[in-house]
Amino acid sequence: MNEDKYWEEQRIVNDPQEVKVYFNCEICGAEIYEGQEYYDCDVGYLCEKCFDEEQEIYKQSCERIAGEKYGD
């Protein structure tokens, strides 16, 4: 699904005038509304977009190639 379309649908479904804000994303500050998916991580509550970015950063930081030396 197109990211812009996804966020537009989320905006419509989660009209802040009608839905309670439960959390704010620790990274970007996005409001996480009742019924919306979020991630409870070591860094705090994350929206889906920030979780995906954090996951990619973590993956890159621990990616290794067998046979190569690391940490020297």
C-alpha cells in the first residue's frame, strides 16, 4: 500500500476529535490513537514507521559476514 494513502486512511479513521490519544511515538511524536497498532520497545512506544526505521538501523549495526574480523 502506498505510504501516503496509508497515512491518509489512518488520519480519517483516527480523527482526533473522536478518538482518544493513548501514546505519542518516542521518536517522531506522532499520536497513537485507540485501536491503532504500535510497538512497545526498549526506547518506548513507537509508531509503525519509526519501528521499521529503528529495526533497519539495528539490523545494520549487527550485520556480519562469516570469516571477517570485527571489533579490532
